[in-house]
Amino acid sequence: MATAHDFISRALRIINVTAEGEAPSAAQAADALLNLNGLLGGWEAVGIRIGLPELALADTINLPTSHFAPIVFNLAVSLATEYGADPQQADIVKAQDGLDALRNMYAQTPVLTLEPEYYRRSDAWFRR
């Protein structure tokens, strides 16, 4: 399983902040961790509830591997602004497609239920 640090390292490599095999600095990792936690928290707020607590760098991310690319590419695109990087269009598409896939996995259609005292008569709803 991958750690939060692994996700951050890969995201920074995608936007060319770090080179292959180069570890992010402590400051880069700390800033990216804040961004990662914010990203995942934002997803929770819109219904993508993957159930992760706030992460520390060494925390293992216990999710299906199908979740890895969406998280990494969305993190990369999010971090690009901070580092003045221009994300590749292909990376933006991967981020959006991944987010759409997660949204579809976690989407919940609300169920409309009416209280028993309501019923329909002709074209209107009435309360008994």
C-alpha cells in the first residue's frame, strides 16, 4: 500500500517540481499534505466519501488501487498553481476523468419519501 508521502511525491513529479527519484523537501511535503487533506475533505463535502481520516505523511492509504490515479492527478493539478507549474492537458483530463469515476462510484441518489399524512388528489398534494 502507498503512503500519503508516496502520493505527494508522485504528484510533485507529475508537475515537474521534483525529478524522478528525488524526494520532496520537508516544506514541500508539508504544504502538499495540507493540500491533499483539503482535497479529500472537499470531496467528502460533495459526496465522495472515501472514509479517510486526516492524513499524516507516513499514513498508509488503504483504498482500492482504482482510487490512486484520481487522487494523485487531482493533487498534481491542485499543486500546480502553488508552484507556478502549467499542468499538461492530459494530466488535467486524467484528473477530471478520475474525479468523475469516483463521483459515479460514490454518488447516492436521494430517496424521496412522503409522510403518510400526505396524499395526492388531482394535480396537487394535500395534507390530511
